[in-house]
Amino acid sequence: MSQIENGNSAVPEANGSLYEKHKKIYVRAASGLFNNWRWGMVFLTQALFYGLCWVDWNGRQAVLFHLVERKFYIFGMVFWPQDVFYLALLLIISAYALFLFTAVAGRLFCGYACPQTVYTELFLWIEAKVEGDRPARIKLDKGPLDGRKLRLKTTKHALWLILSLWTGFTLVGYFTPVKELVASIPSFGFGPWEIFWILFYAGFTYMQAGFLREQVCKYMCPYARFQGVMFDPDTLIITYDPERGEPRGARKKGIDPRSEGKGDCVDCGICVQVCPTGIDIRNGLQYECIGCSACIDACDEVMDKMSYPRGLIRYSTENALAKHYTPKEMVAHVMRPRVLLYSAILGMIILATAWGLGTRIPLKVDVIRDRATLAREADDGRIENIYTLRIMNTEEAPRRYALSVSGLPGAEIIGERIVEVPAATTESVLVSVRVPPESGTKGANHIFFEIQAQNHDKVRVSEKASFMLP
């Protein structure tokens, strides 16, 4: 962008552009250890995503976030809106895990498990299978729009759309039972919100993994911008060793590069060609780097062909490169107080969450006092208050609960004291409590409803309520 001088500062010309023109990146396929790890994570994450909604558990979907019933089913556990505390813990665990992974080895999540990376890999794989490798795709795009090109492009985009639609369908299958969705396909009997979210998620998958790709990582993802505050000189990052690689240049195989005054880098450019964001790692750490390690695999392959040692591009730290740490010294510096603190906090939160889930009482009770009649005198002379007990059985088995009341001398529940609640269901019970008029003071008095599961001594809840005496 050209500039003109205005006093002591430079400002853009009126016809200048604030944005870089997008250039399509033709990513070259990489192979090697880190590529295998990356594809392993693709298979793992997508096997879980696409497959988990089809797993049955106790006659229902194993993982189902049923918004209509306002229940979240996760295998043998049933969560209700009152369990939002566990969602907060999950978000805290995710945040601390992100801090820890970033402090240890940079953008591990971005390079191996981020949905943008995963679906871009899948779309690139489809593209390579249909249109060919990198040179073939470049040649195809530069060629005229003939029958072959139209056929290949149509096939590619059709497969992209099928994958995108199935991805959107699967996402909705975690909020509406997936078997009900499948049964609705022949008649297209989806609800309005189901149609919206299937098309919405499919559209964004198609757009971001098929077209935007690296632009999401470079311009849209906030993590690329604030990752710098999580890095320090002892963070493991993908680095190019300039002392060993420079000066770079072409040479014949079998010739010692030092005899020609060159480093180990043959300046082949393959490390740039395999980069999904199109950067040159030899220019140092850049915010566009998503840590996918494709450049490491590519460079190691070239080093093997040239009979040079591997590791010209490798995982290392700024301090390790500058101070020539041994691998043992580098690991020792990586395990610094900051990392240990993150690990300790994360471990404690995970243990506390596991303990909370393990000791969670599968019973919740809400007490609602009848506001229409604060207090009234019953036929036997005692004072009566009316309450509604909302008993939530969060287990996947029906339970019978015994009701009792305490807190005021002579307090007694009138009527049915045994309530049967089906599995994972809420039952509302109208309860009348009577106490002698001399049992308390005028106004509000505290009483306690005790709800005890029969044959389960540990499943017991005590809820406080107010009893009004005139």
C-alpha cells in the first residue's frame, strides 16, 4: 500500500487498500510422523462426533442434549438446568487446558484438533482425490472451463456439500434424537429450527473449510491474536534453525554444503508449499502459524533425501536455539513454574469435578409455597400452609420417596407421604402442612421438608421453607 507524507506521519492514499488481496493456497500433501498424528486426531474426533450420537444407552441415545425436555443425557448421567454449575466447571477446565497446552507447546489445539483444521484436512483430502495433487490442481484452475474441469469441480463440490450436510445433520442429532431425524428424512418432516441449524452449520462448514480456510485462522480466529501473551522464550514452537540452515541454496546431492559455503537448507520451498496458511517458517515465528507441523515432516523428508540430519525445522524453544540447549535441558526449561502451576490448578479442578459428579445426589427438590393462601385454620384447630413440591428424579430408574417435615413442634404432613417418580422425570406434589398454633411465633417460621428415597439411605434431600403463623 502506497503512502504519502502528511507532516510527520504517513497516511494511506485515498485509493489504497487496507486489506491484502486473497490468493488461493494450493497445499501440498505431507507425510511423516506429525502428519500421522494429525490424521489420527482427525479420525478420533470425527469418529466421536459422527458416531457417538448413534450409541444407545439404557434404551435411549447415549449422548443427547434434549432441549425440549430440558435434560442433558450423557451415558448414565442426566443433567438438568439446575446443574449449570457443571457446565461452568467444564468451561473452566477447557480454559485452563488451553492455557497449559499453549504454555507448553504453542498452538497444539489449532494444529491437531481445532474443527477448522480437521474439516479443512477432510476437504483437502477430497479435493486431492478428485482433482489430483498440487501441480494438477494448479494446472486445472489455470486451464479453460472444459467438460473435464466442469465434471471435476462439480464432483468435488457435491462431495463437499454432502459432507457438510451430514455434519449439520449430525450436530442437530445431539439435540433432537438422531433416529427421529432419520425417520423424518423421507417426508422431510423436520421442525423449523432443525432445518435452520442443519443448513446453517452445513453452510458454514462448506464455506469455511472449502473456501475461507486459512483466512479463518489468520483473520477471524481471536486465538491467533492473543496467543502471544501465552508464549514465552521457553514455549515449544515450530522453529527453523538459521545457524544450521543459512545461507540456503541449491546444491547437488552428496556434496558437503559447508564446502560451498552453504547451510543445510536447499531452498526447495516445500516447507512453504505444505503450509496450510502459506507462511514461510524460515522467517521466524508468525501469528499465522497454526502449529500443524507439516513443515517439519516435509523438511525431514528432504533432509533424508540429501543424507543430512533431521531437525532443520523442529519443535524447539527460542532459548534452546539461542543457548544451544540439549534436549534434556530444553525439557527441563519447558517444565517451568508457570506450567507446573497451570497443571496443578487444572488437576485440582478435574479432581473436584470428578468428586462432585461421583457424589452427586440424584434427587432435586424445589419447594413453592402457595401464595394465594398464606395461612388458614384447619378443622382441627391447627394452622395449615399449602406447598407444591417439585421432585426431580435424576436417575434412570423409577424411585419412591418418603416425605416428612420438621422444624416446628408438632409439624405434620396431611395426606399422601409416599411419592413415586418415574425415571428422569419431575413430579409435582401438592402438600398440606399443619402445626399447632402455639408451635411458633407470629409471621414466618422455618420448616424443613425431608425427601428420602426408599431403600437408598444416601439419596436424601432437605429443603428449607417458610411456614406462616397468623
